[in-house]
Amino acid sequence: MKTGEKERIFKALGDRNRVVIMDLIKDGEMSAGRILGEIKMGQSTLSHHMKILCDSGIVNARKESRWVYYSVNKDVVEEITSVINEWAK
């Protein structure tokens, strides 16, 4: 994993709201509407946070009709976990 990729991921996770979102979607795919039902923020604010998470690669987005569904990109999480484990040696 390149330094820029690591930086984007850690930067994306450096915000409390985005950590809360990651906690919500860790167990499976969740629609934007359902995420909004769980946390107190406007739709545009959620879109902003989801764009950052998706751009970092740590979250996947899937559009189905008029809804967007988000899930954790497990491959990227495994990669960043490997990086952290490597640092811990």
C-alpha cells in the first residue's frame, strides 16, 4: 500500500462522524436512509462524509434504484490492518 493511500484512509478515519458511520456499517451493507435514521446529521453532511470514506477506498457504495447502499471494503481494512501490524513489530 502506497503512502498516499494510507494517508487518505487515516485522514478519512480521523473524524468522529466517520468513525460512527464505520461502526454502523461494520456488520453489513446499510442504506444512506438507514444511516441517517441512526445518526443526527443532514443528508448533505452524510453525503460529504460518505464521499470521503468512499474516496479513501475503505467504504464501497452501491446504487440501487434511488437508494445508495454502503459497506466496509474488507480488502482495504485487511490491508491497513497489515500495515498497522507491520508497524507494531
